[in-house]
Amino acid sequence: MDFFYTKTARPEMIRKKNGRIINISSVTDKNPLPHRTPYATSKMDIIGFTLTLARRLDDTIL
């Protein structure tokens, strides 16, 4: 869902040259639990998505 919300908000953020997107993940990315590979992977995915998006939008907005 994060992708779809971001895709919707991005044009307005670029137009205003301002905006914030907050994605909430888990501490599992820093301390993975045994036998929780799918869960840990999905949380790491959210963090990677957020960091990559921040770098991409930083050039566009600033």
C-alpha cells in the first residue's frame, strides 16, 4: 500500500516543493527473529523503499 499512497501524493509534493511521507516498519529489520523470514523481508522492503524514495524525491523537491 505504501507504493500506491506515495504514487498518489508525489505529484502534489513536487508541485508544492514540500511534503512528508512516513512509513512505519518494525525493529525486526535490526534484530530478525528465527523462522520469521517473510515478515523480516517485508519490513526491510519498506525501509529500502522509503530510503530510495527519499533520495529520488530529494532531487525533485529541493
